Amino acid sequence: MAISEFTLSTRQGSFDLSASVRLIGEDLLVAIWGGEKPHIGAVAMAQPRPSLKNPATTSATASVFCYVGHKEDQLAKAAAEVLAAALNTRVVVTAGIHWDNIKKEEIQRVIANSEILVDAILKRIVSDVAFLLKKDM
């Protein structure tokens, strides 16, 4: 049986992030957090759609809600769109990340870690699906 819920973390040594992932039917719920004060700062909802450039490929469209003073909106939106397009399903991502006095180059590390985390989420889901398909044969 596939795992319907799991948690992953980056292990880059600095500005690491964690994600809790839950499959809800065919939909995906992801919470991303990190730093000294994890929280919910932004929420993105994405759904797959045919690409505007090439309708034969899948893209995604997202809507984002962000609490005043929070800056996780772009991270949540990017994660939701990547996951929705790759998995061809609706996705909700919450993000809340905070380090005091973070510098511009450190923010770039956080963004890179979020991309690593999203890639790890995709790999985990794909490997679970492949395991189930192989098991059913």
C-alpha cells in the first residue's frame, strides 16, 4: 500500500527546509516550513492545464494568498505549480519560513533548498506509484 503521508527535509547544511506531504484522494497537500519561527505565511492553490505554448504538454495555474508582511508567496506558488503540472493533479502548498536578519544570498539558498525539496517530493511520489504498479503486476 502506498504511503499517503510523509515528511521530507533538505540536508544542505544551512537554511534547510522541511515538508509534510499528504495525498488526499487524487489531490496533494504540502506544508513547507523552516527557520527559527516556522509558521503559515502563504497558501498557493494550483491546478494543471494544457500549456499555453504547447497544448500537448501540461502546465499549471496558481492562486496565492499571503498574510501581510510575509514573503513566502513566490515560493509557495512555484512549488504548487511544479507539483500540479508534474503530477497532473490539484495541489495546495502552505509555506512559512523565517530566519532573523537573513541576507540576500542566504535567501537564494532558501530558494535553492525549496527546489531541492520539491524535487524530492516528486521523486518520492513517483517511486511510491512505481512500487504500487510493479506490485500489482
